[in-house]
Amino acid sequence: MREYSQFYIDGAWVDPAEARSFEVVNPATEAVCGTVANGSAADVDRAVSAARAAFPAWSASSVPERIGLLRAIGAEYGKRAGDLAAALTEEMGAPSALACGFQVDLGAGHLSTAIEVLENFAFEQRRGATLVVKEPIGVCGLITPWNWPMSLIAVKVFPAIATGCTTVLKPSERSPFTGQIFAEILDAADVPAGVFNLVQGDGPSVGVPLAAHPDVDLISFTGSTRAGIEIARHAAPSVKRVTQELGGKSANIVLDDADFSTNVAAAIGPMMMNSGQTCSALSRMLVPRARMDEAIDTARRAAAQLSVGDPTGDAALGPVVSGSQFDKIQAFIQKGIDEGATLVIGGTGRPDGLTKGYYVRPTVFANVTNDMTIAREEIFGPVLTILGYDSVDHAVEIANDTEYGLAGNVAGADLDQARAIARRIRSGWITINDAFDFHAPFGGYRKSGNGREWGEFGFHDYLEIKGILGYAPEEAGS
């Protein structure tokens, strides 16, 4: 039973202003596995004040100083990787292999990428007689979700620190353990007082006061579109910068010239990884209509191989994060059945043999049309929809027929054709044949958010741009 009763503010572990707490439920057992202090506006005030006081010195720090701190954090992160993985499995149900692997490794990858970018980042540029300077924006409020806790904390905190900003982090109340361990890591790395601050709590108690705080210069939020809209509303009166990475309903276009059985089968596991709780999950698979039966057979066999069970064991999929998430996914699955989609595998209820825990059957629907609920709304569970298309133009039309625009993939042998299709998809992160790159900009169009994270692009939102005109005499020929 974990108990975290303090916040990390101004370089010290401190008691909250009010003695309140919330319980964390292990989604595999449905039992309470810990209690965490629930903050308030007073705690946010204290953390923001600490970050504001630390900003002048940290914003003036040198690039070598920042790199040194990031490397020190990396050393401590490596020491605590096992603790982070165990916390992830306990608080949000990530299977051990996933927690020890991709969940924790993504955080380390974002850290090493931030160091690599910082080593070569141009904070100043001469343009004739004008000097263009990129300066840290100030105090950053960082609000992160529960589904990929370490990746989404790392992709915000490390670029903010690297660019000279100071931070206040509010992790999700559903996955607070990793946030607490992360603060312990930064404390052990001797982060300067006030540069990083942690306040735990729910949205109304901590998220809203942080978003609305007049001394916060930027809010970076990852989560649902609904919550993102509310964050933006609370931030609007102070005209602070708001960046958001929100929901998605991403399309995976499998072209007719692809190694069809391989590409369809290979897409099932990644889409359902983390129990489908990934904003960029390729939850709409588009296949040539004439090959729908082949896709159904391949998808059925691939999904049937995914084991579901105790995340401390060797199961491929653990539970979803909560009872409310389980109920939401069940309702979507039933909606797909009611609206006439072909249920290929899975369905409502827990997998056979599991009577406790928020476990969901890996579910595949086929012969889905893009007006069905399961093709329109983000399910955030292990539910794949397969849609048929009649031509490449039709596939692009279906892919773009969504209020989201976060991600997408094009699978095909003809690279020129895949490139041309990728250019036509209105989303921020398009892979060709499932490529991956820590330096690629990640973020969405439309209701999937604004701003970009990852790599050099992840630095931009934390910087203000200043033009100093007449900085130098105009050079001949410039």
C-alpha cells in the first residue's frame, strides 16, 4: 500500500495546505493500492511562486549547465527504472513487459533526445541588422494523463528545462505513483530549487487553478478533447499560451500492393498495445473492399493470439485503467453490434476466466462504415474497426472524414504512392510502413490539439521569439 502525503515544491518535500487525499485503485484487482495527497489552489500558488522565483536564474543558465542537469537526471532515471515500471503496472495496469520496456524507455528516449537537440539548438540568429532571439517563455504548467505516464511527463518536463523554463507538474490522479517517483528522481539529481515542482491532485482541485493562474505563462496539456477545451477556457482570461495534445481516431490505410496478410496481422498488436489506451492508436484500418474477407480472417487470427490477464505475468494485454473506462468501452462495443458492424472477434464482457479486474476482450469489427459510432468516436480501448474502400481517393476521403487529426499510417510496397497518400492525410503524425523517429514532430490537427512535441519541435512552444532591430550595422550585400 503506497502512501504519498507530500508535494515537491521549491526543492523540498512539503505538506499540502489541506490534509486531503484520494485513493488509487489497482485496475487488475479493483482494490485500493495507495493514497495520494490531493492538492488545492493554495498548493498551486506556492508551487507557481517557487517556479517564478527560480525563473530569472534558470533562464540565464548556460546550455552546458542545462545539459549537465539533464544528464544527471538520466543517471538517476536509470537507477529507478524498475521502480517506475512496477508503479506503472500497479496504478494503470501496464503488463510488466510493456512497463519495463516501451513505457519506461519512451521517457528515457525523450530525455536523450532533449540533450541531443539542446547540444545543437540555435537560440540566436542574425538576420541582417536584426538579431532574432529565442527566450524561455517562463513558468510552465504541465498537466499529464494516465495512459503513458512517463513518456508524457518526460516529453514536457525535459524540453521545458532544456529551454530555460521552470515548471509545475500535475500528473493524472489515476497514475500518480510514477509522477511521485519522477519527482524523487529530479530531487536526487539536484535540480535547482523551484525549477521543477510537483503538485498532485484532481482536475478541479489542481488542474483548474494551474490553468487559470495569472503567473503561469504556458499550459501544456495532454488528455481528452473535452478536458482540453475546459483547460483552454480557464487559461483564456490571462492570455497565456496553451498547447494541447488531445484525442484521435487515426486511420491505417493498407494499400492493395502491401504484403496484405503481414501488414494486417502486424497492425493488430500495436493498435491494442496498452489495452488500446493510446491517443495515436490506428483504430480505423482501411482495406480494399474486395479484400475485406481476407482482412477479416487475418485480423481474427492475430487478435486471437493476444493473451489478456494479470499484468504482473506474461499477458500481452492487462486491464484498462478504471471501472468507468471499462463501462465506456463496453458501451461502444455494444453500439457497434447494434449499428450492424460485423463482430469478428471479442465482444462485451470480460475475457473467459477473468471475474475481477477491468479486462476487455480484444475486439475487432469489420464492414464498418465511417458514419458508425465506433468509427467516429475515440473508444480508447482494444477495439479495432475495419472499413472498406473502393479506390485510393476513397481511402483518403475516409481517413480525413473525422473531427480529429492526430496520426495515421500508410502501408504499401510502392514508396512513391505511399508518400503521395501521406501528404494528403490531414493529420500531424503520419508514418509510412510503421516508421518511428524521436525527432519527428508529434501533435494534431483540428480537435486533436495544437502545438507539437518530440525532438527539436518540442522546444518551440516553450520559447518566446524576440526581434532586436538595429542590433548590428547592416552588412554590405546582406
